[in-house]
Amino acid sequence: MGSLSEAKVGPEKFYFDSLGSGRFLIQRCDTCGLAVFYPRSVCPHCGGESLGWFEPTGKGTVYATTTVHPAKDAGQSYNVCLVDLDEGVRLMSRVVDVPAASVRIGMRVTARVEGAGGDAKVVFESGRGD
């Protein structure tokens, strides 16, 4: 089975290919200057069609969080959260370095790329977002 990025095209493929090589990149509109996430071809803020790529600081704040409790034989609890990056975009991920129930709204976090190739994803670590 191929990597996740093989099924993607355009900006989405570029994003996943970058993650696969260890780089977390988001877009910025060349017209209005606002950051954009999820990858796309047209700015959702102004309709501009020129979007460039940049590496965000990765620093952000947990906007919302929930704890997922799988069946007893299916593994440990984990969190799913929405994080507002300081650059002005929101993404869904996980805080991986603390127990799931310890993740709090307002917690400062810092992104890192976990995994490689088609398994790469952006996750967050707590207490490093200042």
C-alpha cells in the first residue's frame, strides 16, 4: 500500500510530502498576508490565488480538547485537540507528552513532526509554547 501523499495532488500533496521529509509547512497568502491551513489553491480570506509556503514557529494554544477512551483491550486513552497556532490558523492534532486527561484548554504547546514518510504527522508537546 502506498503512502498517504500518493493519493493527494497539488498543495495537499506538497504538504504531506514535506511532512514526510520532516518539515511542517503552512501557507501564507501573497495578497492579504494571512496564514492558511488546510492546504489549498485559493485563499479563504481574500480569494487570492498566490499562496506561498513557510515554516511556522509551531507555537500555539490548545483551543479545545477531548479524551478518547478506547475499549479496554484496544490501547490507552489519548487526547484529540484543536490547536490555534500563533500564526493564526487552527489544526487538529494531539498533545503527546502528557496524560490525555491533563491536556487543558489554554495550554501552550509546540508542534513537531512525528514519524516519517507517509506516516508523518504533526503532534504537539506541552509546556514549550512560550
